[in-house]
Amino acid sequence: MRFVFFLLLFLVPSSAISIEENLTSLENLFIEKRCITCHVVGRGKFVGPDLYNALDKYSEEEILQWIKNPQSIYKKYSKMPINDGYPPMPYLNVDSFEAKRLLDYLKRTKDLVRKNSRVRISGTIKNFSDNKLLDSQEVQLEYVMADKVKNIKKQITNDGNFIFDNLIGNIAYRIKIFYDGIEYSTDKFYFLPREHNKSVDLTVYDSTQEIKNLKVNSSHLIISYDEDSESLVIAEIINVENQSRNIFIGSNNFTDKVRKINSYALFSGIENLDFPHRSKETFIVSMVNVIDTLPMPPGDRRIVLTYAKKLSLFSTTISKVFLNDISNLTIIVPENKLSFSISGLEYIKKEADIKELVDNQYSTYSISNITKGQEIKLTFTKYDLFFNTKTMIGIIFILFIVGIFLFKRFKET
């Protein structure tokens, strides 16, 4: 058998292998440039027109122009969109080389696709908590067009398996299930022109309200100083772990509309709070804390917050009382720009061992085994306090007022 395999390698021309690899590369570009979200080849209308007959209707030069700069085509024909019933094509930031590759993909794909071919979606539902396939579970298949659900099909799993067959290929799909009070869903997915089968597997979990399984392993404060706004700019990274095999759904009542997963303390008086990796709507925000509302499956979760604090004239102190036990807290601060001190907790100081920070004279403060209820205070002073133009003007003004006051007192006496 092994001899036959090696023989096949010699018999299959290397050019055939390279052609297939190249076509896969072109397909990846078709996905990367989001062409797949609007167009199909040979399967009918989608968000945008079927591209199967595009080369019969337009010249290669026009198609290249359309890919690179749709507005130039709309201007040429004095119509937008040109094809009635479709939205205008957006600018996709495609350069000339990429446009030629996409045109090549379109030309080659037309000869390979089966027009109006149907597609098939199959998969399994597995319960992570007990490591078993989930039988007799209702699976919902959503037909999605421009974020609107156009149709729904449902099926019951058999030995954990499901199959949706004889489907149209010119629409996006999403698999969704409800299990133990939690909704599980895939992202929207599409079929490439040559693709006829997709395997989609979903993992579900039994739920738990045992918060003892949540552990904050580490937290990082990365602090910088913005000279233009004279403000601290802080990124806070919190690494949380669900150590159970179940999904944690919060300890509040099931009738509550929003699940309260875990609460994290905020420093006092901060501004411009943002969550760069997640929607702000997935948190409950107050003056003193943020509450995560997304059920947490087994494993790790990283929560990233960014915020700012305007520095006062002399020194600025921010503080908070921890709402969780934390195994390790690391604070990284640029001490070439700021004088910095910590009170309330013991720490170990060293130069930053992050290569990108060494040249900027960042220092690292490490604090271990923080317990819930402990307080930390961070105090900052600008190094350029007496060399700052605004500060000098302020000091001169104050001295001027004091001088006038003393002069009047002296004159009176």
C-alpha cells in the first residue's frame, strides 16, 4: 500500500498539484476580500449578482476596474447600482495584482462549477461536560441574507448527528441550538463555488452556578503617559479561568434578564472606559465596577479594559478595593516620564523584561496573592512638573498674586 502511495506521487504531475494549490490560494483571496459575502458563481442571485455570466456581460478591463474602484464604473455608466435590485458594491481596498488574481479565479471557477448545484451541511453536537454526543437535540438551520433570517429548518439529532441536504448554495447559513437554557450558535458561513459539503460541529455544556470554579489567575496594568492630554492611559488585562467542565451562567436568579457572571473593580475617577475586544453592551458598568454578563464555558477568558486619568498639577492617586482573589498582578509603568509609588500592598520591582519596553525605561511591579477586599493605591507625579510650560505659567501667576498680597500687607503696616 505504501508503495502504491509513492507511485501515485510520481505519476501525478507536479504541475497539477501546483495548479490546485494556486486555485486554493485564489479561493482564500476571494474569502479574504469578502467577495464571498455577496457573490456566488453559478448558483443564482445572492446579495450581489451571480458572477457566472459576468465575463459575457462585461470586458475584463471593466471587471478589473469594478473590483478595484466600483465608483469609477458607476460614474462611467451614470448609474448606481448598475444592476437593479442589488446594493452598490463597496470599496474593498483591492490592489491591481489582487484584482487580476480575482479575475483569474472567476475565469477558472466558471469552468469547474456545476451550475445551480445544491449543497449539504452535516455535523455533530457534543456535550463537553460528560464527553458524550447529544442525542434527540433540536438543531436549527437559519438561512441568512444580509443579517436577516429568511428561513429556518429544524432537525432532531440522531446519535448526536444531523444532516441538512439539498440546500441552495446562494445564501449564508448559521447553525443554532438551545441547551440547558443557553443559546449556542455558529457564525454565518458561506459555500465557495466549488464547495458542496460542510461539516459543522458544535459543543455544548451543562450549566453551573458554582462561582467557586472561577479563578482570576492574573491581571496586568500597562500604563503609559500621553503628554498632549497630560493623562494616564491604562490598559487592564484580566485573565479568568473556569476550572470546571460546565458553563458558568452566574449566581443570580434565572428570571433575571441579564446574567451576572463576575464583577471586577474599577479605579476611582477614571474616564473614557472602553472594551476593545468586546461590545460594551456585554458588561454592566458602574462607577466602581464592571460586571461580565456572558456565560463562561470551561477554560480561559481574557477581559481587556482601557481607560484614562487626567493628571493633576502635583500628584494623582487612584485606588480600588479588589472584588476577587488574584494570583498575580503585574504593573508596567514608564518611570522615565512618571514618578510612581504603590501603597497598600507589598510588591517586587524590576526592570521590564519585555524587549519592546526596555528602551523606554519601563519598570515592572509584581504583586502576588491578592485577596478579595484588599485595597491598592497608585500615586503618579509628572517628572517634568517644573519644566512644563503650563505649570511654570501657573506658578508665576500664583507668585505674582502672593507678591501683590504681601506688598499690600507691607504697605499697610
